[in-house]
Amino acid sequence: MTKPCPTLAKFNWVVRIAIAAACSSAIHSYAQSLIEPVQNQSNKAHNNTDISGNIPEVVLSPLSLERAIQLARQYNHDLKLGKTNVANAEAATTIAGAAPNPNLTIQTSGINPRLGIGPGSLKNKTVDSTLRIDQLVERGGKRELRLEAATHLERASRLDFNDTERQLKQMIGAAYFDLAAAQHKLRISKENSDSYQATLNAADKRKKSGDIAGADVARVRVDALRAENDLLQSASELKRAQSALALLIGIKAPFMSLQVMDDWHTEDALPASVLSEELIQKRTDVAAAKARLDAALAARKLALAARTRDVTVGLQFEHYPTSPANQLGSGNSYGISIQIPLFSRYEFQGEIRAAEVAVDAAQENLAKTIDAARNELNLQFESLQTSKTLLARFQNELLPAARKSAEATEFAFKNGAVPVMDVLDARRTYRSIELDTINAKADLAKASMTLRISLEELEHK
């Protein structure tokens, strides 16, 4: 029996280490070529993102409704989140349309320490080297169906963003007119408090001259204190209204600097006859529900396509030379393989059933969205009509009558014809109706603006 040569054994191990290092280096370089573009894109996106959260302060007084909506489009947090959802849907579409990558396999085997690997260059060493590429071939239109479903979901995400913008405009309008009403209420409360204070001062003087009883002065003082409390309450309501509008706009600004213009935007909206089913179908929330139904239908087709077998095709090149010491090599050879899955135990029944349930849910959600849209538009129109009627009654009947009654009672009190309690009652009634008129005006402005935005959305489709 021939004794192995120690020098040859060491050389064999050196060759094996060199081959392993070369393979490792090649694989590492290939992996880096795939990773670096992704890292560069990620770094670019990171550098373009402001993570400080700082938002520049904006001069907000006086603020028009159009300017408030413009600022909200730039700074509102919900809209920013909506944009990220759209970007995420775009990324999902890119992923869905990607074809499977091939797999590269580099392998060295057949290294025999006893017989050695033979003399000569590395190419002539008696080792079995294999280079193999495997590619998954999708069948049944899976890639197209994935892309179709993702495209519908991306469209639904964009429609969701548009619907969020519509709702935001309506909420900003409501907060805007609430702030306008709060400003008017504060002014009325200030005037009422000053009026009571003047009446209290006059009553104190009349008490000193004996023209009025102390009990009447006490009643005036109680109402004056109530007026001061109402003034504080109005100031607090103003701050809350400023805070609500600033939050919706999404900007940093001192609440005390936020004031709105005295423009109620009470123009008439379109009549109820235009609220046809055709227009309701054009609403962004309804269109988004339709897009999700289309995506569910495509996903069901994709689940059914899973029963179409995908195959994996492999191509192989093998290099296994011979040497005087080792005659086991086979030279250069080629090979091909095809892998086919066998559905002997499972045929994707669960995925198909889940996709069918998703279609049923999307259909039900679409019907629910259509009903909600129809009811919302009808309620908006009814709210507009009711607000018009109430405001007309306040402005044309209640407010003039209360003002006339208060003025007449004030005149009679100055001439000693009525007691002070009648004056206080008349003032309270007039103030209450005046505040109710402000509320009715704000309700009409909000109802008109809400319906106008809804109808503008339908007209632009």
C-alpha cells in the first residue's frame, strides 16, 4: 500500500482553502452588488425626510377659509399619513409586478485527500466543480394577477387620500365657523358685561339718592356677576375653537393669534334633484370601495391560479477533470432539471375560500358605503334647509322683536315706569336670542359649506 506524501497532503488542503475563499469572495461581491443600490436609495430617502418634526409658524390673523384649507393641505398630519399610505401602495405594486429572481449555485466536491487532486493549474485539478442556475417559472398568469390586484389597491389608496382631503376640508370649515361664532359670542359677552357694569354703577348712584331699593341693586349685581362669568366662558370657548382649528391645520402657532374673517359663506347649494345615483357612484369613498372589490376579485383569480403548477428549470455545467493519480473525473458535462410540485395532499383550498370570503366582504362594504354616501348627502341637504329656516326666523322675527322689547324696557326703566327686574329679564332674553342667532348663522355656514364641498367633488369627477 502506497504511503501518502505529507507535502502533497498539505498542498491539497491549501488548494481547498483557496477554492473556498474564491467562491466566498465571488458570492460576497455578488451580494454587495445587490445590496448597495438598495442602501443608496434608502439613504437618499432618509436624507430627504425631516425627522425633526419642526413646523414653521405661520401668521394666521386674519385667516380666510381658503387660506385655512391651503395650510391644512401643507401641514395636516392626516394628509401626510395619507401620502405615506399612497407611497406604500405604490411600493406594493412594484413588488407585485416583480418576476422571481434566478438562483446561482457554485459548488466544489469530489476532493479526495487520499488520491490527491493532481498536478497542473487550478483548472486541471481533479475536483468536481459545478455551476448551476435555477429559475422559477410562474404559470397561470400569477404575476399579472398580483399586479392587477396591487394596482386596484393602489388606486383605492389614492381615492382614500382624496376622501380624507374632502373630509378634512369639511372639518376645517366646521372648525372655522365655530371659531367665527366664538369670536362673535365673545364680543357680545363683552358688550353685555359692560352694559351690566354700567347699569350696576347707575343703580349704586340711584341707591345713594334713594331712588332704588337695595334689593334691586343686589339683583343687578347678581346679573352683572353672571355676565362676567359668561364673558369668561366665552373666552374659554374661543380658546377651544382656536385650538381645534389649529390642530386640524397642523401648524404651530399661539392660539391667541388665530383669528378668522367675518365671512360666513352661506351661498346656496345645488337642489336635491341633482343627487342622482350616478353622482353618488362618483364619490371618492364609493370609488375606493369599488377598487377594493376589483382587487378582491383579482385576488380570488390569483388564489385559483395557485392550482396551476409552477415549475423550476435548472441548467448545470460540471467540470471534473482526471489526473494520473485520480481517474474518477468525467471531464466537462452539462445537465438540465425541471422541478414540478405534486399536489398530493393540499390544493390551496384554504386560500381559495379566504379569497371568496374577501370578495363577499368587499361587496358588502361597497353596498354599505353607497348607502352611507346617499344618506350623508340627503342629511346634508336637510340640514341646509333647516338651518336656512331657523336663521331666517331668528333674523326676521325673534331678534328684531327681542331688540325692540329690550329697548322699550330700558326706556321705561330710565323713566321709572318699570322695575329693574323687567330690565334684567329683557336683557337676558335679548342676549339669549342674539347668541342663538350666531349659532344659527354658524350652523347654516357649516351646512352650506359641507354640502358645497360634497357636490363640488361629484361635479369634478
